[in-house]
Amino acid sequence: MEDKQRREEYDTGLSKIRHEIKSRLVPHGYFGSVTYADIETVDQVPSGSNIELTVKGRTVRRTLGRAEIEGCRLRVDGPALLCIISMIDELSA
């Protein structure tokens, strides 16, 4: 049961991060695709994820650890938010 809950926190964090990226693209007039690939699984929960954002043929990628992702299950902030902002800044430059 605990493994299922830990996976749920991880997946919820990824979902919130994806939603935050998409909502931050709107003011720039962008629409993009967000994908992520899990990094090695430990105890049924990945140790992190490579997050890739593609807008108008340009792609940026960042890696977030499991703790950073799970920390976003309620609200995206901290290192994950800084990562999102840097990704969008890189695409809009």
C-alpha cells in the first residue's frame, strides 16, 4: 500500500509540473508539448524524471529528482518552479 501511495505522490507531482509549464507558456503566446521519461526505478518509484518541453520546433530538457517532484504534489515551488521558469526563458529568448 505504501508503494502505491508513494507512486501516487510522484505521479501527482509530475501532473502538477506539467500543468504549471503549460499555464506559464500561455502569457508568451506559446503552445507546447511536455513529455517526461522516468529515470531508473527504485522500489516501484522512479528516482527522477527528464522533463522535455517542445515549442515551435525548439526543445529544452531538465532533470528533476524524485524528492523535487514529490514536493510538487500540492503546489509547484522551489527548485521545480525555478527549473520551469528557466525552461520557458530559454525558449522565449
